[in-house]
Amino acid sequence: MKAKKTLWTLMIVLFIIVIGCSKDSPTKPDPPPPPPPPPGIIFFDVSNAGDWNDALNSIKTGGNDKTYQINVLSDFDLRADTSNPGFTFGMVTNITVTIIAEQARTINLKRNEQAPGMTMGRFLFINIEQTVNLENITVNGVKEIMTMFRFVDAVGGEFNMVNSTIRGNFNIETDLISSYQSQGVLVAMGTFTMTGSTVTEHYFTGVNVTDGTFVMSNSSTRESYISKIYGGVYGVLLSSSNSIMNGGSISENYSGGGVTVAGGTFTMNGGTISNNQVTGSGGGIALDSAIFNMNGGSITGNSTERWGGGVYVENSTFNMNGGIISRNVANDNALITFFGGGGLFVQSGFVNLNGGTIYGGTSAGVSEQYANISNRDGDAIYAVSLGDFTLTRIRYSDGTDVLPHTDGFDNYTNHTVQGK
């Protein structure tokens, strides 16, 4: 009997403890509210052209030293900016505008019927001391917008593309060349960075940077065209600028080649410059009074109707530290010359082969998968004026000459050359 009483006592005590603990235990707290927006950022939600124009007008009159975010909530059509040819965000300075979509959105540019006679227009016109970021947005052009359209024009400002596309929608097979010209991104004395982005299908120039900075990472510029009548156009035109290619591709640009560097420095750390064509010289890269540092990547499958299927060097320095130059074609149609240079043509300048490979031709036993080809001389390299060290020099890092010098004569090789 005493044992039963003790057992009941223990059960009562345990029951009291359990009830007491449950009363004292705090209930599960509600999840914390979302963090407030960063201080100082002014937000606009945009779903149509009216919202877009309202946001622009607010920024123009909002004063200096501001940060804005335009949230694009849906696809919409926008008339080309011809009614107000001034800067998109006015004359305010020290502002940052981020145009962003949570999921990919498209802005379709349409013809401005109110100004049919206009011959120039822009999507964004960025002034000095203005930074504009475009993220997760596709901007689609319409061929009949106007005679000349610049999608982004930055004068002293900064433009950054992240996971975005600027498409001119020009098709060389079906469109009348004389009726439409578009340029993707033009920067003068400013900065342009591309990350995971594309500039494509423009009739004239994909990217044009003058006296500025261009950085390309895992992005592409491709399919820019021009008629031979105009004498040349560029997938990427860099003038007196500091430019870096960290990855991605510059490809399928026609009549003007892949990259033209006129002054300044172009550094290629990775990526591919491929399948470009030029009516002049330098299918992949043309250098004029410039410095080209090739640390990695490939220049392949490009072609020229003159000299230098892969790389053309004139009054420039080419430092090849890595990477490969392969499958390029120099098809010299100028009957008065015997130049070539499927992989590399040096008109004048200094070439330092510290690393990397320039493949020779099939005549030297190189597989068609890698062979550079010239219909004249020099499947791998053709150099002019090698007899004059003040004009042209091609050397390995140890100071030895890649090609023998014969005074008064040019020289070339059809064999693979590897830097050392």
C-alpha cells in the first residue's frame, strides 16, 4: 500500500513539472519582417512607357548626389527617344541609376511616329558623372526606327551591363543596308563593363570606346555588319582606350573584323575572338599604334581579304604570353602584293613571343583542325621589313629572333611557332 502511494505521488509531481514547463516555455516567435530598403535609394516601379517616362522626369528634376533603382516589372514597348534629344537623366551629376528586373524582361523600341523625319535616336544618353547599370534586361531594336540609332551613348559617364542584351535586330540576309544603321554601345571618355551580357545584330558597330575603359567578362559582341561600300566596320572599335577581355566571345562580325585597336592597350586574358571577317586587314584583331597583350584565350576561324587573318600589326607592339592563334585565313586578293600571314601579319612593330602558339599550315604538316592558311606566303607569320630592326622585330623572350633577318627582304614561315 505504501509503495502504491509513493508511485502516485511521483506521478503527480511529474505532471506538475510538465505543466509548469509548458507554461513557462515561450511560443515560437514570428519570422522577422523583411529588411527595409537600403537608405538613400529612391525606387520606381515601371510596367509601361508612361511609368518609364515618369521615372526619367523625376530623376531629371531630383537634384544631384542621388541613387535610384528602376524596377522593370513587365515587358513593354517604348518609342525611340527623338522628342527630347538631350541626356536621358538630364544634367544632374553624381547619380547612379540601376535599371533592373527580378526576372528577365524586355523593352521593345518602336518607331516614333510623332517624329518620322528624325535620323538619330538613343535608348540611353548618359552624361558625365552619371552611372547607369542595366541588369537582367533585353533591349530590342526595330529596324525601321530611324536612319541612325545608338542604343547607349555615354559621354564621360559609366555604363555597366549585367546579364543583359542589346539587340539591333539587323539581318544582313534580308535587310536593306542603306535603310538602317545601328550602333550598340558608344563610350567617349567614360567606362563600359559587360558581365554575362551580349551586344548583337547591329549594322555598323557593336561596341565603340574612345579615350575610355572597356572591360568584358563572359560576354559576347557578335553579328555586326556593314556594306563593303563603306570600307569597314567593327565588332569592337577601341580608340586610345584601356580595354580588358577576361572571357566571352567576339564573333561573327562581318566586313570590319572582330576588334580594331587604334591607340591604347588591349589585354586578352581569356575568351575567344572567332569567325570574324574583314575586307581590309586583320580578321580577328587589327592593331594600329597600339599595344596588345595576349595572356590567354584563342583567336580562331577569322578571315581577311588582305593580310593577317588572325592578327594584323602596324606600328604596334604585340606581346603574346599565352593562348593560341589557329584556323585563320588570309586570302590576299590584291594582285600587286605577295603578302599573306594567315595567323599573324606584321607591317611594322615589335612582336614578343613569350608563350602561346601560332599554328602553321597544312603544307607544314599541321592538321586542318588547327592550321592557319594563306593563299600567298606565311601560313603562320608574314613580316615586312625584317631587315630593319627599327621597323620590325619578332623575338622570343630570350632575345633570339623568330624569323631570320635578310636585309632588304620580307620573311615568313609556314611552320608552327611556339613562344618561349
